[in-house]
Amino acid sequence: MDIWFTENHTEGYKVSWRIDKILHSERSPYQEIAVVESPDLGRALLLDNTVQTTTRFEFIYHEMIAHVPLMLHPRPQRVMVIGGGDGGTVREVLKHPAVETVELVEIDERVIEVSKEWLPQISFALDSEKVNIKIVDGLQYVKQHASRYDVIIVDCTDPVGPSLELFTKNFYRDVFNALKADGIMVSQTGSPTFSSHFTEAVKGIQEVFPHSSPYLTCEPTYIAGFWSFTIGSKKYKFDNINSDRMATIETRYYTPDIHRAAFVLPKYIEQMIK
Ligand code: SAM
């Protein structure tokens, strides 16, 4: 059997990798969900033919989306994750001893169930008693709570269908209101090189939060080159890391030096967001 998965990133740029086995495939009310086995990436979760996470490289994305905002907050007790149904972000959030509760706000219950069945090393933390799962649209849920969260992490799909509005200034304003006076948010904001929504998303966060910046990583699962996250903070700046906490947090990618380096932007990316 010689099956290749191809993801179309733009009209003229596709990336393909070989699949050994299709382990699961279904259509949920929101999207096509599949789990496949790749000789090079391990198990991969695909939503609407777009790779979300792979067991070989997920630690890079999940550590960077979770530890950068959490290490800047002196006492992150109440955290919300929007999207993130595979559980990888929640797993990293729970490594912080101060965290008392994580609300996982995922629109598609089937992503959670499929991840629990096929990706246990990513999803196991979803069973923690600190995790409160809400199967609702994050866009609506965030509007219902004012000044409540220390950290909000937007770990959503790229802006198509139900996640389209999660990249708008109106949504970032609702996130701002849901955060406490010293709250911090982060969102995955795609590839600065190939995602057409990158600049608008960064500018939306810049306009709403007094302190904001994209930061970068390289994750071989995604499109070539840099992958971006954008952080918005009401109070804390981005180099004030509570690194004493590192003694109790086990990571494979994140370190305080990686944290600082991630905020150094190449000149062409700085120019894209001016
Ligand atoms: N790391 C991933 C990537 O490749 O960008 C994202 C992972 S996670 C699986 C994305 C999740 O966001 C999906 O399970 C999807 O159902 C969820 N999602 C999309 N729109 C949403 C919304 N409006 N509210 C809550 N969850 C949403």
C-alpha cells in the first residue's frame, strides 16, 4: 500500500507525506476527522485534510503555546483553552503547580473522543479533575465571562468555518474582557510566510492589548519555515519570565532561553506587522 497525504497550503504549494495506515475516519457535524499513521511523523490528527498535530512533533507546538504565556504570569490559577480538543495544550498547562482549573472550550466533542481513543499520549490530561470540558462555540462562551481568567489560550484550527471569527479584533476584545486585570492571552496565528491571516490577526491583538508581540517556532508538522503565535498582555511584558518554576516543569523544547529567542523577529516579519 502506497498512500500519500497531501495538504494544499496555497494554490501552488502542497506538502505530501506517506501514510502507512488510516486508523480512523469519520464525518462529525463540524468537520472530517481522521487519524493516520506516518512512518516519519508518528500518528497524525487531520481535520478537513489539514494536519493538526503529530505524535512525533506535537511537543514543540504545545509547549510553546502554553509555557510562554504561563511563565509570564506570577500565579496562573484559572486558564481557558479555546479549541485544543486533542488535549496537548491542557497537558502542558497542567504542569504549572499554581493552575487550579482549566476550562477546555471545544466546539466538536468528537475531536476529544477520537483523540482519547487514538492519541492517548497527547490527550491523557483531559481526564484530570482540574479540567472542565465545555462543548460550545468559544466565540460565544468567551462573551459570557468578565474579568475571570488569568490566561486564555486560543488553540484553534486555521480561520475556516467555526474558527473564522476567532481571528478578528472583536473576538480579541471579548478575550480582553474575559481576562483579569493582569491577564494574558495567546493565539496560534499561522505561518507568517504562507498564512494570509497572519498580519491581520497580529494587528487585531496589537490594537486591543497594551503589550503584544508575535513569537516564532519551527514545527516540522506544519508548513515550511516559521510557525507563529501572538501574545497579548494587559500588564506583564515578555522578558519577565518566572523561571524559578522551571525546576518543577519538565519540557523537551521550551526553556527560558528559547522563550526570549522566540520574540526575536526577522526584519521581514517585523515589517509585515508595522
Ligand atoms: N494545533 C492545531 C493546529 O493545527 O492549528 C489546532 C489544534 S485543535 C485540534 C483545534 C480545535 O479547534 C479543533 O478541534 C476544532 O474543533 C476547534 N475549534 C474550531 N473553531 C472553534 C470554536 N469556534 N470554538 C471552539 N473550538 C473550536
